[in-house]
Amino acid sequence: MIEEIRIFGVYMPAGLLWAALAMILTFFARDWVHRLPLHWLIWQPALIELAIFVLLWWGIASLADAYLRPGVIS
């Protein structure tokens, strides 16, 4: 079943909210990754950023499934 979250009376897919949160965290993590000395050895920095986004999205969704009950967020 697709989970939905009600925000101000508008139902949205939960994955959209988790993706937005992962994108914000990726934005802040990007600066941290660029400061690492290993950043200069990476062939495609955009692939690393994509991997960070996917891992954060997966982690947030897993935590939400484990700790949030359906209908808690409204």
C-alpha cells in the first residue's frame, strides 16, 4: 500500500517528503564532501552526490517505516 501524508489537508506520497528531506541533507553533505582531500581523486563527483542522495533517501524511508505509525503525521 502506498503511504500518504496529510500536510495542511493535502495528501502527498510519503516518498516525496522523504526525497525532499534527503535532498536537503545531500545539499549540506555536498559541501562537506567537497572539503575532503579525496574529492580531487574522484572521477565523477556527481555520481558520489547521487549515491549520497540515494543512501540518505533509503535510510530516511527505512527509519520512517520502522518508527512512524501510519497516520501519525497529519
